[in-house]
Amino acid sequence: MFGHPSRPNQSPATAELARPVNIPPRPALLIALQHEIVRSDPHIKKIARLINRDVAIAGNLLAIANSAMFNLSRRVETVEDALSLIGLNHCHALVTRLMARRTLAHGRMMMPRFWDVSEKRSWGMLHVARKMDIATPELAHNFGLFTDIGIPLMMATFPSYTETLLVANKMETDGFIQLENTRHRINHAVVGAMLAEHWNIDADVVLAIKKHHSHEVLKTATVSKTARELVAVHLVVEKAIQDYRKTVSGEWISGGALAMEVLNLSADDTKTLCDELQVQFLRPNFF
């Protein structure tokens, strides 16, 4: 939990500012999977049995494994096949994504557009990390998923957050974090980092989530190389998403040059990456 309990005689607005943000507990399936995966000799059959206990998650995992996202040479028929063909860590990242959507995508947190962008971002992060051989695809995927996961949590907590999003969507600059801090005394980057940490996500990913709107982090030597690369790749993928939606990325305007420097990309390299991502976004069921 975050924040302080409301005090007597507060105005409704002040009371909202003091409301804590609920951080959902880590699902039992993820706890069990993480316990098995960190073993020195993970047991594939046991991990497959754990996933198969949740029929919906197992079915969705197979659907993703057979999508254009992986472009495998043969069809995946079982969870054990998926673990063998796309890798234990990657399957774990996909189950994490599916569990996050199940846990958060209901009520005020449903937000179809948010989940659409989140899936494009997590796939885009994976694609760029794999192509450029930076971080690991699983870390990039999880970062893409959790980057803005604080938004539905903020939506569920603060009645006026819908208005905050409307104002933010009309902004031509990257002042979203400042706007949230002013209106709610907390922001989605901090909330997302809290959830990722609570769900035992890698520490570099947690840091990158917390700092993904702070472009100064891209030139801060004390921040890990992995965290800086994740933030930089995020800016490239976000640019591709905004290009796909025919909108302008204020984030790219302010942080794009730094991102290209961190990733050693030219303007032409960046355009090629963004074009590749947009082609994939147009493909049906690419994830």
C-alpha cells in the first residue's frame, strides 16, 4: 500500500490525494512458477503441470506461442512444447503478462486501449531487444508490459484520474508525470514500479519502470546499463506506436536523441526499426 489514511475534516479533493493505491498481490501461479524457475535444474514437466492447472492461461499461452510473434517452424501443441520451443524464461514472461491482464483488466481498470498499447509495447520491446542483442528478450518483454501498468491502478484509485488522462492526451510535451504528481501526489511510474517489485520482477526492470519518463537517466552513469537500454528501447517503441496511431510522441521529441545515443542508432536505423514494428502491428493476431 502507498500513502496515508485520510484525516478528519479533509475536503474531498484533499482526501483523494491521500488515498493509498492498492497493489494487487502476486498471483499464486506466478509464485509457484518463479519458485521452480530459479532452481538450479528446473523441471520442465512440473512447470508444464503448474501452468496446465489454469486452463485459460495454458490456452492463451499456446495461442501466443503459435502466433506471428514467434513464427515457429512447427505448431505448438502442448505447454511442454512451448517451454521447449520458446524457452522457459519466455513462457514465464508470457504467463506474467496474461496474469497481469487477468488481475487488472476489470472494472475501471478494463481500459481496452491501454491493454492494446501494452501488448504492442511488450512485443515491440521484445523484438528490438532480440534484434539488437541488448538486455534479454524476457526482461524487455516484462518492462514493456509493466511500463504503464500503474495507469489502470491509478484509474481504480482516483475518481478524477479519467480527467487527468484527458488532459495528458492533449499535452504536446512530456509533462505527464508532473501532472499526475500535482493532481494525485503520486504517478503511474512509481505505482508501476511498486507492482513490479511486489511481483518479484527483475530489479533493473523495476528501476527502468520508475524512471522511464525521466530522460536524464539515459546519461546517468550510476544507473545500470540494462536499465538505461530498456528506457531507450521504450522510447523507440513508443515512437513506433505513436507513428502507427498517426500521432506525435512528445516523449521522443524530448528524449529521442539520447535514446539513439544509448543504443548507438542513427536516424535511419531508428526509422527502419519503427517501420518494421508498424508492419507487425498491422498483422492480425501478431501476438
